[in-house]
Amino acid sequence: MSEEKENIQFELTDELVDQVAQLIEVNDDKELNKLLNEFHYADIAEILDELNLEEAVYVIKLLDSDTTSDILTELDEDNREKVLKNLSAKEIAEEVEELDTDDAADIIAELSEERQEAVISQIEDEEHKSEIQELLAYDEDTAGGLMAKELVKVYETWTVAGCMRRIRGQAKEVTRVHSIYVVNKEEKLIGRLSLKDLIVAKSEQKIADLVKVNVDYVNVHDDVEDVAKVMAKYDLEAIPVVDDSQTLLGRITIDDIVDVLKEEAEKDYQLAAGITGDVDSDDSILELTRARLPWLFLGLVGGIGAFLIMEGFESLFTGKAVILFFFTPLIAAMAGNVGVQSSAIIVQGLANDEVRGSVNSRLIKEMLLAALNGIILALFLFLFVWAIKGELNTAFAISVSLVAVIIVAGLIGTFVPLFLNKRGIDPAIATGPFITTSNDILGILLYFWIARMILGI
Amino acid sequence: MSEEKENIQFELTDELVDQVAQLIEVNDDKELNKLLNEFHYADIAEILDELNLEEAVYVIKLLDSDTTSDILTELDEDNREKVLKNLSAKEIAEEVEELDTDDAADIIAELSEERQEAVISQIEDEEHKSEIQELLAYDEDTAGGLMAKELVKVYETWTVAGCMRRIRGQAKEVTRVHSIYVVNKEEKLIGRLSLKDLIVAKSEQKIADLVKVNVDYVNVHDDVEDVAKVMAKYDLEAIPVVDDSQTLLGRITIDDIVDVLKEEAEKDYQLAAGITGDVDSDDSILELTRARLPWLFLGLVGGIGAFLIMEGFESLFTGKAVILFFFTPLIAAMAGNVGVQSSAIIVQGLANDEVRGSVNSRLIKEMLLAALNGIILALFLFLFVWAIKGELNTAFAISVSLVAVIIVAGLIGTFVPLFLNKRGIDPAIATGPFITTSNDILGILLYFWIARMILGI
């Protein structure tokens, strides 16, 4: 009766992958079934991700559809797409029948519109079919796109005993029962009950007397990131989803939120590193180029900007002032680093709803912070230049410029994400090459201006 | 009977904070109680985070300890520390009595050793006290440091009916019942049951017939990041924790894992941006300086390295070759960007256990990728330099150097995190200023070498 296998020690080894590949090659279905059935579907998905397409499809066609449907949900997205291309609409429909509505809709949503229709028409269970169709209509970034139709629902007029009897039936359809949602006769959500409450209650009690009426819920059109914030903040494991007139439509469980949080974190991290789109290290060189080249191009344009600025100051490139040019990489690096530091901390604060108070007070704080850091660093640089060049003036000019550059970079790094956020643009794009590049250019310009002024050349 | 309030629309406004502050000022306890009791404890914690210390302590002393204990767990860490300093050991002990063992141990762990003992000695419930002491002994980064002692446990020899009776008692102590853990008479974990299984089963059935024996579990000394990976991968909502001889010690729930994942993501993001330690935008300027200055200093040292390299080539470049100096910020920026892109994707792959296969094949792939990107970018730069300077040689020298610099930067960005990971060091540190700085210097050195060679000067 065990659905889940003990897998904590599962390790994907080359030997295991080879063993599976060999069994496929000699068509030893019996041995293959025996071997793979020892593993959790998430582990089998990992094995399949290492096999070639033909082998993966072989395994999918071999195993039971209650296992393979789960495996499909866990496969790497690119591999899933390829595997699905090798299955007929009928075969996909059979897989989808085994899945909860949310997972089923996610898989179907990845198909072409034409195939979507073909698959849906092959789903035999009419209720499952219409629920999947309902879910497909929602935007994938909304609560509707994340919710499942499977839930346990009782009416406020029922008794505990009646309720237990009825939910026995419903619960069989639902993988995990977190909460029991209580609705009135118009199907509007009025509260919730936990299974624990029900077990602890006396059997003649009325649901209306047990129900917790102040239930958290989200609207079907709420953004998934907001849903994630609410569930994380209130430590919820499931949340009901309602429409504008409070009708109970579905529920979202915490495991989906864990995935949303991971994806968000990866997206932000990649943006900070100058990578767009959802790529991973196993993607093709072309896909990776598409994700990386635009940001590099931005860097190139920034570098050309720096070149033009320096060329504009070329006349200074004589005698002792030549040293100024040798510090431009330092100035650009410091401007870039400070900018990214400042914006990263604002972006993170915005994501956690921690950034409150006026923009001005943020900017003043960052200015003081940047000034403090800048002065410490400039002092060090001053001593270095003075020691090796023996020129007080030059050392002074370079150091003062550095402080100014750091302050301006800090202010830009603080202001840009706040500004983007206010305009409804994801502030995370501000932490990447965008900030670095603009700070590079501006920093170098400022540096030459100030240094020239101080040196009087 | 409602523990949780409807809060999805909660918004922390200045008006609300002012209102609470005013009620505190006039000591209107009745109105304050009425107002705050409308909110979820997580929301009250947000309000308290905006008040000054005196006001926050006032509220904590005013409200019931079953609410305030939860509020304490949700307060910002710095604020909690200050509030706890203003409570007596007796008062803290009362708060801690209301909490689950894991939250209780977390709060006590933040106190000085002296105060820890004082608080523990004041805890009246002997079982709670000894459980908290047990948890305090575990490292906070291990499963033991995250687990709670509260769980529902049944013996394999019981029947469903007996089980239901017994767990009614246990379940009252446990906020949420995810799974029922089945042990043998030596208290060793042998499997699990869901509440759903129990409800659906017939009352005369034996637990031994229902138990799912292949239960996932973690060892008490396992790293929390590994626990998070396992729970996310297998979509678990709770996982039992055992010692080396399989004795059931506690359980970890998914809400704690959500916090671990968020903290990990924030840490990696901050490392990538050159910020160490757990700081947020509301921390003091000194704390922020401590988190940021070391990385800026690294950048400064890198910049000085670049200066020394350029100075070393000073004599070579006169007349038309001076232009080479004007492209150093571009070269440094491209080397830095490519390096961060490559390492970010490896760091992420390592975090997701996706990086398989030999280091060599990774390096070859990155080399091809970098070469492709480099050639496209270099072509553009070549045309630019040629167009505005009309010098084919210089344009060629700069472009070829750029390709070489990008390839080397990509290889370093790929190799360093793989190397750090192999040595057991968090590879995430490789995505920040560390990679940028070393690539800056190396890039500039390489650039001048190659350019000089091509130009024959």
C-alpha cells in the first residue's frame, strides 16, 4: 500500500543510468520494471533526464500510467516537451487522467493549441475534463493558474458524523487533506475546519458550531507572488481560492508555493548575474547565448561609452596626468560594486515588503553609508598613490573623485529599483549589468571631471 | 474558536501605526486590545516592528501570552532581541511555555547563556523544559536544530479505533497534524499514516496493516539545506527526524523549510551582490558597512592591480596606440560580466544538484559558448573601432583580445565554483566581486599582452 518509497539516500550515479540504459537496449522490461519500481517518481524523473529521448519514451510507455504521470510532472521542462511530442494525444490524455487538475492543466498548457484540444477531447472523465478546461483559462501567474480543483468541501448545515461520512468519499480523490472548507448553500466560502478539529469534535456537533469563520483566502486573479507572500507570512499549508463573489473555486497547496519561491529566487539571482529567461546549465549553447548575449551587449555599449569619455579627455594623456587613465578600471569597478550592493538590498527589501518610509530618507541613509565606505576606501587609495608616486595633488584628486563616484553610485543604486518598483517594473533587473554599466560610465565621467578640476588641468 | 484572522487584505499603513502609538501614549488598554485583536499575530509583529522599543514592550506586556508568544517569533530579529532584554526571565518563560518546542528553542537560543539558564529554570512544564533543552543542544544548521518535538505517534500494534482515541489526546498538543508516525515498541520509526488513511480505514483494522513502511526521514545531524532539498523534491509537508539507531526524535514541517529556502536565496543573492552577513535595508549604517566594505576593499585591491598592470605597459603605448588604454574599462566590464554569468549558472546548477558529468565537458561547453558570444561581440567592436578610427590593425588587435578575454573569463567563472564546491566551500561566494575582481585584472593583463603581440610593439 506504499505510495512513497524511502529515498533520502537516493543518489543518481552513472552506474545506475548505465544499468537502466542497458536494460532498455536488451528490452528486459521485467527487470526494468522491478528496478525502477524501487524508486520514487521524482528519482525516476532524474534518471530519465539523463537518458536520451528514445530511452526516456521507452520507460514512459513501459511503466504504469499512475507512476508515469507523476514522472512527467517532475521531468525537466525541455525533456518533458520532447517526450510529450513522442506520445499520442490518447496517451497524454491517459497520463493526465491520473493527475490532479493543477498538474494536468500545467502539462496540457505546455502543448500547442492544436494538441491541447486533441488531448482534452480524449479525456474520458467529464468532470476532470471540464475542471482542466476551467483551469487552462487562467493566467499561469495568477492564483487561478496555480490552484487545483481537488478539495474537501462540506456544508455548514451538516453534523460532524454526517461530515465524516461524506468526506470519506471526497478525501479519496484528494492527495492531501489540509483543511476542510465550509460553504453555505450558495457555495460561498464561509470558513474552514481542520481534520484535527473534526476528529477531536463530538459526532453530533454541527459544522456551523465548529467552523473557523475568519479563513484566509485569495482571489482567483491574485498574483502568485502575492499568494506566496501570504502563505509564507501566515505559515499556511493550503489556501482556498475564491472568485469575486466569494464562491469557492479551488485551493493552492504549499508545495506549489515552494516551487514558486524557488523559481522567483532563481530568476532574481539570474537577473543579478545578467542572465534572462529560465535557463539552466544543461541548456544548449544557443539557448544560453540568447539568455546571456543581450546583457553582454549592454556591457559592450557601456564600455564603448567609457571609451568615448576617455577619448574626450585624451588631451590630458600626457606627463604625470597619464596616471589618471590607469585608475579608470578601479573607478569603474568601485562604481559598479557599490551600485549593485545598494540596489540588491533595496530589491530584497521590496520583495519582503520591508521598504517603508520616504524615498528621501532612503537616499540620505545610502548617501551617508556610501560616504563612510567611500572615505575609508579613498584614504587607503590616497596613501597608496602618495606612497608610490609621491604626488600629493594627484593622490588627493583621485581619492576625492573616488568618494564622489561611490556616493553617486550608491544613490543611483538606491533610486533606480525604487523608481522601477513605483512604475510597476520588476526592480530585480536593476541589480544586474544595467546598474553596473550605467554606473561605470557615469563614474568614469565624474572621475575625470573632478580630477581635472582639482588638478587644474 | 478562531485562531487565525482574515488578513489577506492587511496593509501596514502609517495611520495604523500612529493610531496604535497614540493609544499606547494615553494608556487606553481596552481600545488597544480591541484594535490589535482584530489582527493576525504576524500582522501585529509588523506593527510592532514600526513602533519604538518602549511602545513594543508595552504591547507585549498588554496582550495575552498566547498571542504575544507568536508575535515574538515573527518580530524582526533585532527588535526581538531588544524586546526580550526588557522582559524578565519569568516573563520570557511564560511566553516560551505557549510555543511549540522548535520556536521556543529558537527564541531561547538567541539569549545570552546566563539568561538561557534563568529562563529555562522558570519553565514550569517539566516535559516542555526537557524537550527544549534537548533541542538547544543541536546545531541550528542541522535537522535537529529545525525540528519540533510535537508530533503524533502511534504504535504498530494498535487498532484504528484505539489509535483514533489515543491521537485525539496527542493532536490537541500539535498545531497541525500532517502525518501520524508509527513506531515499534523500541520507539523506532517504522512507517507513517496520514489522517486521511485513518479516516478512510475501518475501525477494527490494525495499524500494522495500514502503515506505509517506506517513509522518508532525515537524520538529526543532516544539514538543513539537504532536508529542504528532500522535502521540496518529494513534495513533503512534514518529515520525521531520527537518530542513528532510527529512534523517532521529532519532525520538521514545510513552513520551516519555506523559511530556510527564503534565507538561502537571500544569502546567495546578497553574496552575488557583494554583501556578507544577514543584513537588511533597515539595519544601521555601521552594520551595513561591515557587510559591504570588505567586498569593496577587494574591488579596490583589484583596481590597484589593474593600475599596476597598465602602468607596466605605459612605455609601449604612445601615439595611436594610446587608444588601447581607453578600452580597458570595456575589457574589464566584459570579463567581469561573462565570469559572473558563467559562475551564476554553475552555482545554481550545483544548488539544484543538476551539475553532472565531468568538469572537462563543462569547461569545453563554456569555452564554446564564450567563444560564440565573444566573436559576436568582437565583430561589433571591430566594426566600431574600424569605423571611427579607420585603423584595421588596432581594431583587429582589440577585437581578438576581447574574444580571448571572454573565453578565459568564462572558463574561470565555470571552474572556480566547481573547484570551491569540491573543496566543500559554498560556491555562491564565487559569483560576487570575487570573480569580477580576478577577471578584471586577468582580463586587462591578457588584453595588453595580446594587443601588443598583434600590433608588434
